[in-house]
Amino acid sequence: LAKTTQPISMDSYEGQEVNITCSHNNIATNDYITWYQQFPSQGPRFIIQGYKTKVTNEVASLFIPADRKSSTLSLPRVSLSDTAVYYCLVAYSSASKIIFGSGTRLSIRP
Amino acid sequence: GAVVSQHPSRVICKSGTSVKIECRSLDFQATTMFWYRQFPKKSLMLMATSNEGSKATYEQGVEKDKFLINHASLTLSTLTVTSAHPEDSSFYICSARAGQPNEKLFFGSGTQLSVL
């Protein structure tokens, strides 16, 4: 299982772009990288998933370098409602275990 | 995205009683479901992996007789906390794997269990 490392916490301000990086040095060839968002007392919510290069959807972008040993979640123009914990998961599609790392607690200020 | 329904969202029970938590995949078939436990301001801890029609696989340190998992159909998995004690109070979250080829995980809304 690939171990992930993220900053424990980050602070930013409304309207800024926020980039959260996750390290996964022992990522395997078949592993995908998926990011989730969790608000207090709720289950995690899928944000974005990628395998390599760049993926963009309506809420975020995911940048993955060629060696795939890290990935960066980019949130454009954050708002107060983006205050949450963000988790990076690395696993292959039919993995029998999905292990969460510590996550990054993002706080957005006015 | 796919919807995973988890009930109840909150339960308060007396010590010694058993509590059942249901996890349903509403618009897809989930051959695999995962059960997690989460303490305040901590990450999710995997408790067990539930496969339809077979016994669940428990993580080290999780008592299988204490946390009974049943995955009898492709859309329903249940977690029963037997003879609950105050130390079992926690936030329990289920997750189901859906779709091909990337098989994303979708999560229930969680169940806050409080044992008095």
C-alpha cells in the first residue's frame, strides 16, 4: 500500500488559489490518485481523481508529475465553504484496502 | 456521482445494547464496501472490508465478534456493534466501491454513535 504524506494544516484567504501537495513515493504502476473533502460529521466527498499529468473538473485541478511520486490538488478562488479536511488516497482500482492518511485541514479566512 | 445511503445518522444507546448501522448503494451495485471509524479531529481508520456473499476481512485490532458485518446483497451492508460500551462511541462511516475502470469510492454520510 502506498503511504501518503500531506501537510497537517494550511491557512488561506477567500479568493486565493490553494494548492495542497501529497507525497506518495512508493506509488505502484496500477495506482490511481484520488482526493476527497470532508466536513465535520459528514462522510468524505469525492473531489477529483487522476493517473498522470493534469486533470480538471468544475471544482478543482489535479497535477501529477511524470514520476507520479507526488500530486497537487489545486482549488481556484477558495471561499469560506472550502474550509474542510482534504485527503489524498492512492490505491489501485480493485484494492482490498483503502487506507486514509492524516489529511490536510484547510482553513479559509475572510 | 453515485449515492451511498447510511442510516441512522445518529444513535444514542445504553451500554450493553446492540446497534445496527445500514449502508446502501442506491444507484449502483457495490461488490465491496468498507467500514471506517473516526474519532474527533482524527483521520478515518479502516475497520473492515466487506465483500458481497463472503465474510468480512477485519483489520488488526478490530474485534470481529464485537463489530459484526454482513454484506448479504450487492446494495446493502450492515455493521452491528454488539453489547456497546462507552468506548465504542465514535463516528462510523461506510464506503462503497463503484464503477469501472477507476472504481472510485463513495461514502455514506456517517453515523454518530453515543453509548451512555
